[in-house]
Amino acid sequence: MKTFLLRVFDAPTRRAVAALWLLGAMLATLAAVLSFMRLGPGAYWTFVIPAVLLLLITRSLLASRMWAIALSFVLLVGQVVGVVGATLELVHGIDANKAMELRALRFDPRLGVSINLVFSLASVAVLAVAVMRARRLVR
């Protein structure tokens, strides 16, 4: 498994995934700021913690730490569920609680779910390209 992960997460892939995690941290930071400004100090921790963790993973991934590579692989695979979930929400309606939270942040729920969908699609695309490139190297 380690060999597979190292083959998939070559330097360009590590940089691309790190850019995704950095973007995720920026989105979480934006949500934290909006939450703090509009909901008060108690609510923003929900977004600060993921932002900090994504920054830690980003730094460790760029340093080629094996735990960050393995965790990034799991997180990227999990984005498939994100694509399906966000697509279903856009087609069949956004969960009322999620929509209420986004509106409380003065954020359009459809835009929020659409951003989530684009992020998840980009993540899955990066993983797919990386796996295909790694498979070609083996042949």
C-alpha cells in the first residue's frame, strides 16, 4: 500500500492536493469569519478547527509525510460521496438545517452547495488523474 500511495502522490500530485487543502482551509476560514461576525463567538470554532487541520495536512503533505499522504488519499476518495451528496441536494433540494445555517451566515444555500460540489469534483478529478498516471508508470 505504501508503494501505491507514493506512486500516486508524486510531487505534482502532492502540490495539487495541497492546493486543494489550502483552498478548503481558506473556505473554512471565510466561514469562520462570517460565523463570528453574524452568529457570535461560539459558532466559529466549527470552522476554525477544520481550517487548522487542513493547514497541518497541507504542510505535512508537502513535506511528504506518509500519514498526510495516506489521510489525503482517504479524504480524496471520500469526496466521491461529496459529489453525490451535493448533486442530490441541488437536484432534490437542500437539507433544511443546512440551508438555515447558510442563510444565517447570509450565504445563498444553492451557491454554498455548488461551491461544495465544485470542490468535491476537483478533488475527485485530481485523484483520478493521479491514479491513472501512476498506473501508466507501472506498465
